[in-house]
Amino acid sequence: MFDITLSGEQITRFRKEKGLTQEDLAEKLQISPQAVSKWENGHTMPEVKMLIQLCEILDCSTDSILNPKPYEGNRQKFDYEFIVSPKVQVGDYTGPQWPKSLSCASLFAALKLFMGLESRRDTQNRQMNDDEEYIFQSAISNLCFGYSWGPDEPIKDCYSVYGLDYDKYNKSDYTEEQYITIARRQIERGYPVIVYPDTYSDVVFATGYSCKGRTLKGLGFLDGDDEKNARINFNVLNDYDGWYANASEMILIKPGNDKISLEQACVNTIRRAVSLLTNIKQIECKTDIPHLKAVYGCGFIVYKIWCDVLAEENRENVDNLDSLMPHIAIHYENKLRTKQFFERCAHIINGADKSLFSLAIKLYDEIIDFAGKIGSVYNKKDEYAPADFNIKRNDVIYYLGRSKELEELAISYIKKAMPQLI
């Protein structure tokens, strides 16, 4: 039932959160301060056209003013949770949990499910929750084409393929209370908040809050944590207390004006992939993970750098294989996701030569097999005598050399398969 008094209190609350006086708000709406006072005191309500303008200025929905039931808790002086459910029910996770090390790809898979944009349904008419979107977003974000290389922020196509856009806020530009208010208001509008911390800790996909926004409730994703990145269950949310206190960037999801088709996103991605994968220049490392500094960048240059490191270890008779990890796990997943992406592109992109895509995919099967052999060398490291390490490193150098030759050939097939597009 509509309550004009509660609506007036909502207008007051939203105005104060924006740091506006009644006079400021009246000036923006080109009305008298007395009119604003009457709204807030529950004597009158703005007309429909004026209500829409009011909500635009206060950055809130009309429903949050006309139907403010969630805020009754505030009036009764006790805390409450505000949780937004997915727009369409999400099914149980049905994909393998390993490898799944890319937090960004998992986050975008969660975004698609939360917004109700997955058209595939299970037998209970729930959105399918598997690795399909993870595979696409691993590639669209470019993350599966390099080891430590990655864009400074997700490529716009990652959002545009869903018809979404975003606004970005940096903690350094706001007080804690302002930062909390921005997040809380976004969630109240029914859209998620994504918090990227500056430290190595969970990227938070928040769909709710408690403690007046001082605790975000949502899913956490973390680079390298395969199990965590496989958990997309909006019925079981984590609590992130004090999330606002540390340096971070906050992304607010919003409807976009530049939706692109999945086919166009794949074409754009392959253009970037060919450029990245054929890279032969060394680029700056962007990681602090031990040993990963030895192998960094993207493309064919990675094979050379890695082989050079192994050859140097042979000259020094190093009695361990530490330089194989975490490189080989990253290498394995990157090549697996690249192959899976190309498999899907062969059927999605009109005009692509499927036979050439098929040849490239078979070559990636061999590359993945070599990655498995390198992994086996590392897994048996405790069985080796000191004299064996140089021999095993030579085996790895051979596997990497052959993998480079195969990938060069695979990419040449991809380029020939899409001459009019690349």
C-alpha cells in the first residue's frame, strides 16, 4: 500500500546522500524549496514528469520512492540485509573445476547469469551454469593469449556482448561513506557492484549488502583459485566486511547503447588474438608471482624466453625444476581455452572456413598434449637424481620448440580461414 510519508522520507534520504540541500534540489528542478519541503514532509507528491526528473537527479528508481518497503528496517532502528536475486533462476554448476584460474572470465560468466541473459535452460527451466561463457570470456578479455600480459581493464566487448556498459569509481577519489553509498545505491537499483582490490585478494561481485553497506554480500573470484572461480551460486553469498577501507576500483554495471553480437565479438577477438599470439617482442612483466618473471609476455616470444631460461639453468646445473611452475599450469589452460574458443568460432562466424579451423584445432590438441608431458616432467621431480634435471629440461625445451612450430602453423590456418575478416 502506498505511504506518502515513507515516500517523503525516501526523498529526504536520497537528497542528503547526494549532499544536496532542499534549495539545491529545488534549483535543479526549477521549482520552489517549499515544494520540495512539502514532498519530504509527506504533504504532497511530485507529478509523474517531475518524479522522473527527481529520480534522475537523485540517482534512484521511481520504485524506490513510491514503494520503499525495504527501508522500514531503518525506521525501526535495526539493521537489515538488502539482497538482489538473479533476474532468472540459475542452475547448479555442471562444468569441471580445473583448470579455471581466470577470475575475470568467471566474473563475466556470473554477470551474464545474474542479468538473466543466458538463453540455454536446463530441465527445470533454469539458466545453464557451466564453462561455456568462461571459455568465451577467457578469449574476449584476451587473457588466454598470454601468461602475465593482460589489459589494464576488461575490454569493452566483454560487456558489450551482453548489451551492458559500466561506470568506474576509484576509492582514492571518495570518502569511505561516499564510496559505501555509491555501492549501496547501485545494488538498490538491482544492478551488481564489482570491486577490484589493488591487492591480491578476491574480486567481489556484490549483489547485496548489510550493515548499511559496510558489508557487501556476493561472490568472490581470485586468479589461480580454480575452485573459487567455479562457484557461481547466488544462494550462497560471502560477506566482505570493511571492503571500502582499502584501495580499490569499483565498477557499476549499467545498460549499454552499443550491444554487439557474439559473432562480432568473436571476430574482434580473433583479430586481437592473431596480433597477440604472433608477438615476437619481449614486453614488461606485470606479475610478482615467484618464478613467473622468467616467462612473461604473450605470443611466440614466450617459447623463446622460457627455453632460454631452461638452457641457462642447464649451464648452471640447477638441481630443481622450479621454473616450470606455475608456468606450465597457465600454459596448459591458455592453450586449452584458445582451442575451445576456436572450436566455437568455427560454427559462429559466417564465412569462416571450417576445414581450416579444424586443422588449427587438431594442432592445438597436440600442443595441449605436449603441455601435459611437461606437467608430467614436473610432477615426477622428486624421483630425479641431480644428473637427471638437465636431461628433463632438455625434454621440456624440445616440447616447447615443437609447440611453437605447431602454434605458428595453427595461427596461419586461422588467418587463412578468415581472410576477409582479419
